[in-house]
Amino acid sequence: MDAARSTYWQSYGGSPGLTYLLTTFRDELNRRGLDEYWSRLMIDNPTALYSFAKSL
């Protein structure tokens, strides 16, 4: 998401809003049985990116 755009801020009448990833998107993944992807997208991938460890 490009959070810099005012059109994404709900306080300016924008949509989907900055909370979209933490609410609607996550709920939709859970509803479709894809909740394991949340951990991969939001926890595992950033952890790997910022760990500076070599990949196997």
C-alpha cells in the first residue's frame, strides 16, 4: 500500500484505509482458510529480510 496518498486515509474520506491490512485483508485470508499466509507475509518475510542472514 502506498500510505502516502491522502486518498487512502479514512480520515480524509479515502479507502481502503491504513487499517485494511490489519483488519479486512487478514479476516479475508482467515475466511478462505489461508491464515498461514498472514504469518508468511507479515512476520516470516520481514524477519528474513531484516535478519541479514544468508539464505539456504
